[in-house]
Amino acid sequence: MQTMTSFLPASIVLVSFIGSVFVFFTKKNENLREAWTFITAAINIVLLFKMAKWVLAGNTFTYHIAEVLPGLPLFFKVDGFGMLFAFVAGSLWVVTSLYSIGYMRPLKEHAQTRYFACFALAISATMGVAFSGNVLTMYLFYEILSLSTYPLVTHHQDAEARGGGRKYLTFLLTTSIGFALPAMIITYLNTGTLTFSNAGIFTQAIDPTLLIVLLLLFIFGFAKSGMMPFHVWLPGAMVVPTPVSALLHAVAVVKVGVFCVLRILTGVFGIDLLSSTPLSTIVCVIASITVIVSSLIALTQDNLKRRLAFSTVGQLSYIVLGAGIATSFGVVGSMTHIAMHAFGKITLFFCAGAIFVATGKKYISQMVGIGKQMPVTMIAFLIGSMSVIGLPLTGGIISKWYMVLGAMDSGRLWILIIYLISSLLNAAYFFPIVYNAFFCKEEDSQFPNKIKEAPLAALLPPVITAIGTVILFIYPELFLNFAKIAVGVSK
């Protein structure tokens, strides 16, 4: 096991950025523009695989960017958790790029060049977050992501989109500048470092009250994680095109938020400090409230994308809850669930977009009988739902099982009850959609006339990601081993 200085992490961040520039300058040729998207995505995957074998062997990569203050550099450090997240974002970027073509072209969406350029820039920022070696570097790329995704949120340029965009930036910048930035400064003044460490960077000598304040500032400061009450930007951002929803919920934005929270919990506070103080209970209570409340709200939503949005809020809190348990099993499950949820949820958003492309419908009440007309899409929807719920034959059960083991290790029965209630609520807001799609009475069907599946470029991605969720059930080792390496447990 060794630490290697390498330009590889920086090159992965730069490839996506350079790709966004090429996309912009080839705007007059849409085929070439989209080719650059696939080329840069493919290069990213190749570079990630090049690093993966070394990280799986227990090694880390570092790259120093600049020294801001004594003991406070901007630098990259690639470990198991960073690789897990980078692989999720990198692999799903390829599929989302294909889906974007199948969605944007048939609907003749405007500003497609801006869309693809900002998407690539967002991936660059996401990779920067994944490879950050300290809180300062992570915070910088977190803010770049907020700014680069704003044009995507306001893509339609109508009053609703502009309103959603204002709420998006207001909440994310207010919380990051008002909460996360002061927490970062106070942490540096008290410890002299912001570099992530598996043991944490705080000592027992730190005032317990200050620790609680810093914990809350960090959790709510990284509001992309969707923790209530700072979740309201997420449902409001559902006015975006469906590929952007996929970016928000699976590829980058909210996953960056929850990644940052987990980095803070494990790399700044540390599992030992969390478990030996009231901090663990505080995290678990906040996350549990968000899990249950968001799931109940999801039950009431008729707009499919809004139901999926509130489902995401609950699942992100599920991830935070797993880390808040502060056991090795819980943290491994939490990290792995970032990947498992990403594949399941992106499948669901792809299906929602495919339905809209084929039928123009976006409300669940309008989709009765659609399974008989679009069986491939709705079977993919069923598989994605099963993974989010955590049912066998899908990857979601692997990560949720580890979190259950973590709760059992901690001896907190009430967390097991939260997990059970959450899964039942997940089933309650997903399965009726599938049931009504396939098993409604003929006279109740909203589709008396024959309709076709969406174009292949919009249909193939949900099929790929649905198959991916099943493959992750059979072969979860890549993401699972990255998480185990990050936590320091045996593979």
C-alpha cells in the first residue's frame, strides 16, 4: 500500500472541462457536438479504470494544486470512496448523454449546445468533489457545480423555470456560504487542518457544544444532500428537462451533496468520535425525520417527477442515516447505496422521460394502462422501483442489508423500525404505478389508441440501467470493495 503522486486525478477533472469547451465550439454541427460528449465521457471511464486497480489494492493517488495558507492546500487525494463516487458519475454520464440525444432531439429542445456544455462542466466539478483531499477543495468544486448547473435548471427560460432556478441558487448558495463556509473556517482555526482523515481531525479536547454546532452547520451547509428543511429546492427544480432531472438526482448534484456530508462525517468527525458522543444520535434523528416525512409527501404527488423527487429526498437521508449509525457496516452500506440508488433512480427518471417523449403525459393519474402500450419502459420502471425499495434481484438490497447490519451492530432497534417503515412507504408510492400500468381494467385505460415506445435513444438507456441494477445484485463487488477500502474493513 502506498501513496502515489500522479496527474491522473487532475486529468479526469480537466477532460470533462475541455470536453465542455469543445462542445461549445462545435455548436453548428450537432453530430460533432454530441460526439465530443461521448469521447470525453469514454476517456473519463478509461482513466478511472486505470486508477481503479491501484485503489482496489489499497493505494491512493494525490496531486497538489496550490498552497492557500500554511497547512491548507488545494489538492486531490483519490481513495476508495472517491473512486466509488467517480465511477457512479462517470458511468452514468455515458448513458445520460445517449438519453439526452433521444430526449432533446425529438422534442426539438432549444439551447442544446448550452445544455451539453454545462452538463460536461457539471461532471468536471463532480469529479473534483470526488477527488478532493480536504474540505476546502471539496467546497470549491461544490460551488462550481452549483453555478454550472444553474443554466440547466433554468433551461426552459420561462417564468416557472426562472423561479425554480432562483430557488435553486438561493438555497444552495445561502446554505453553503452561510453554514458550510463558517463551519470550515472554525474547523481550521481549531485544528489547523482541513485534510480528510479516517480517524477524523477533531480531538476529544474540542468543546462538545462546538462539535454539535459544527455538525449541524456542515449537514445543512451542504444542502444538495436534501436534508429537511433545506430540501425545498429539489422538488422545485423538477421543471427541468428529464435528462437534467437524471443529472440532479443520480449522476451529480444530490449525490455530490450526500457525498460531502458523508466525507464530513467520516473524514472530519470520524466514526469513533461520532459513536462515542451524542453526534451519532443527532445525525440519525435528523435523517430519520427526513426519511419518513419525505416518503409521506411522495405518496401525495400525482406528478411523476415530483414523486420521484421526494423519493430522492428520502433515499438521500437513508444514506446519511447509514453513516450516522457510525458502525463499519452502516458506513459501508451508506457509501454503497450512493451507487445502488443512482442506478435505480436514474432508471425511473429515464422511464418518466420516455413516457413524456412518447405520450406527452407527466401525471401518474394519466398513466393507467400504459404498461400494455409501453411494456419495455414500464418493466424497466418496475426494476428501478425494486432497487430503490431494496428488494431481491436488484442492487438496492445489498446496500440496504449492510445498513440494517449496521443498525443491529449499534443496538438501536428504532433505526431498524425506520428502515422497515421507509421500505414499506417506498413500496406504497411505487407499486400502485406499476399495478395500474399493467393490470387496470380495459375501460379504465387512459390509452384506448395504440402508442409506441419512445425512440431507441430514449428507450435504450433505461433498459441499460435497469439491467445494471440487476447486475449490481449479482456482482456488487466493485462498489462494495471501494466502500470497504474507504472504511478500512476486510474485502
